[in-house]
Amino acid sequence: MSLTRESIRDGVLQDMLERSGVSIHVTTEEERHASIAAMLGGRGAPADDVWVFGYGSLMWNPAFHHAERRLGTLPGWHRRFCLWTPLGRGSPDNPGLVLGLDNGGSCRGVAFRISAAQAWEELDIVWRREMVSDGYTPRWTTVRTDAGPLRAIAFTINHRAPRYAGKLALEEAARVIAHAEGGLGSCAEYLMSTVEHLDEMGIPDRRLHALRDRVTALLDAPPRAAGAA
């Protein structure tokens, strides 16, 4: 299943989580709207256009309406597979990993400008997608672009969330990604697609290249015989 504007707006991720039986709090409509309002300074509609920074699948499948997109660098944060997922890219019995922005380094990604008039409706779609639970913390950041710095919302990892995986070693992350699969597809597919799109945009990520190479090796390795040492 792929995420579309319509499926996100219809609450497909919330429904998936609620039906899974996994003990994870699903963000309510009231909590979602309160979070958006807090980011907008308590206003129902912003006076200016709003920028959102994408570093994973938002880059190539934003699913929200935007007026402009720019490549940019977010200093102080780096892209990492650091959030356990028991459904979309994994299962309750075999959780997978998805991307988050963790402290340190920098991250190349895409900043999207949402017009002020559409901000509330479009941010509600973004929040339905990124804030289905407590895995991320939305925050205002400064993204560097060729046209100058801009203020953008980024969804950083929530270190206090029970699903935060920490800084896993490459080998451990690769083993998880190679074998986890859920309602949105496999972790390996998600990793390969991310690397491919980053390369196409001219912003390759060396950490993800190394992870991709290790996952590919694990997937290509012949199965071990039963009882083999």
C-alpha cells in the first residue's frame, strides 16, 4: 500500500495502528490540532507561508499541496534509521525501522513552501502522517538553501518515545531492515528507495549508502542450512 493524500486524510495510518493491537498511543484529533496550533503560535492560520523540511519519503511523496520546493541543508541533525515500527514497515512480531532526524551532523533534504491560505489544511495532512503517535517532535529549524536561510518545521526524533531505537550499529540496523516488512512494504524497499531518490536529487547520503550495501549483501547471501555452525 502506498500513501496518498486521500488515504492519509482518511486516517489510514491511525486505523492501521488502532487495528494492530499494539500498545501505542494514537494521537487524537484534539492533540493533533493543538500541536499544529502551538507550532503556529496559537493562531488558526499563519500570517506568512510555512516551510516544511523533508528528509525521508516526504521528499519524493509529500502528498500535500505546496507552492515551492528547495534543496537545503539542516545543520545539527542527521538522517538515521532510529525509530522502531511495529506496522508500516514492520510487524508486532518483527518490528522494522524508519528514519528520523537525530542529533549531530547535518542533513540534506527538501524544504516545501505551503501558502499561508492553505497552511492549516495542508499541515493537518502532514501531522496525520508524521505525528500518528509520539515518535517525532515537530520543531522550528533553520534550513540553509542556495537562496538563503529559511525557517522550516522539521520532525525530529523524540528521544523519550519508547520506540526510539538509539544509535544502532550498522550491522544491527542492517539485519533488522533486511528482514522486516509491514503494511506499507518492506524496510529494505524503503531504504533502497530513499538512497535512489537522494542520488537522483544529487544529495547522496554516505551513511545510507553503506547501510544499503550491507542490506543488499544480507539479502543476496544464500540461506544457511539447518544446523549449520
